[in-house]
Amino acid sequence: MTNNLRLGVNIDHVATIRNARGGGHPDPVRAARAAAQAGADGITAHLREDRRHISDDDMERLAHQIDLPLNFEMAATDEMLAIALRHKPHAACIVPEKREERTTEGGLDAAGGFDSLKPFVDALGDAGIRVSLFIEADVKQLDAAKALGAPVVELHTGAYCDAAPDDREAQLARVIAAAAHADAIGLECHAGHGLTFDTVGPIAAIPTIVELNIGHFLIGEAIFGGLESAIKRMRALMDQARADATGERSA
Ligand code: PXP
């Protein structure tokens, strides 16, 4: 590979489809193995409080039966902390969670929630789990993440992906500025949410972003052309955009 941009594949919605019927098919662990074959660098899964997609059993199998690093998305609750400490995933990404939301709407308020988040960041870090905070592309939130001692932030790209055409550039500029600030204050910078074949390029081109986490679009696209093909195409678009931005040749 000619660049350092990793792809984390979020397999939550394989579990969503399985849960529509109950039973075991399609199995998110099988999807994780297929993602590894297709070139993913990591697997991301969100164990929600209401268990609407990923189950406790899925999380246990993902943590212990796949070779790729696991990024465990979790709300800052005692229950989720205990699960993280039991399975010791490579990384834990703390996300805001509201029961009534369809997906993670907006980033964590790292600045306003500093005191309540601090024990979770510390406990995960002390256990050797790489802590990431899922935040908006906002200097105040980045500075709070740094002050909390999180080594990683994941920038929420939902506003950029959902923007009307005349607002897209402004939303992209916010992500670019935030990624530069993250680098300047020594935070590893990831990004994700809502990314598609059409929106991934400009985000992949931001040189200080080292990981993208992508789920819903890839699982949806897999219905039409297969998971492997969807991941390979996403990987190729990411690599091409990064290579174009840095002047390297894509592999
Ligand atoms: N990153 C985080 C922290 C998320 O919560 C999600 C959604 O679960 C994603 C990335 C992936 O978003 P999407 O499924 O829209 O690609």
C-alpha cells in the first residue's frame, strides 16, 4: 500500500438484517471475515444499549474469533465499560447514544461532558484499549478530547455527507480544519458516518486522517454486488483520493 489510510468496516447492519428474522443468518462474524479478505484493516461494531443490531454474543465472537483489530463503539455507561474491559478490544470509540435515534446523530459533547467522560477514558486507557471519541469537527470538542487524555478522535462526517450541494464545501472545510487541528495538538484523527462512494474521496484526501469507519452504505451496496466487491471499490476510491492528494501513485 502506498499510504496510511485504514478502512474500518462497520458490520452492525449485517446484524440488523439477521435480527429482522431472528436466527443466525446473515452472521456478522462471517461478514467480518469477508471484510478482512476484501482488504479491510479493522472491524467496527456498536453494541447499543437496546441491542437493536449487534448482540452480546456477536461482540464476544468478534472480539475473540477474528484476526483484524476490533473497534468497539460504546456509550459511556457502566454496562458497556464492563463489557469492554471483559473483551479488551483493540480500540473503543465512545459515542453518544439516544434510544430514540435511528443512528448516532451528532458527536459526543466532550467539552460539556468532561467530568462524566473522564472516568471512562481513564479506565479504558488503563486497560490498554485505544480510546477514541466520536465528535463533531469542532475545535472546542477537539481540545476537550485532548484534555480528557483520549489518544484518538473520530470526526463525524454526517453533516458533510448530508449537506445540500451549496453547503457541501463549507462542511468539508470544517472537517479539513478539524483534522489539521487534531494533528497540531497530537491527536490521531479518524472519520466516519454516512460515507459513500460519492462522498469518500474528499475525506480520504485529507492527509492527517488515518482511518475511515464505514458501514451502512457498504452493507447496502453488498445487496447489489456483494460485500467483497463493495469493500474493494471503497478501498480503491480511498487509495486513489489519498494518492492524488499526496502525489503518490496508487497501488
Ligand atoms: N463511526 C461511528 C462512530 C459510528 O457511530 C458509525 C455508525 O454506527 C459509523 C462510523 C459508520 O457510519 P455509517 O454506517 O453511516 O457508515
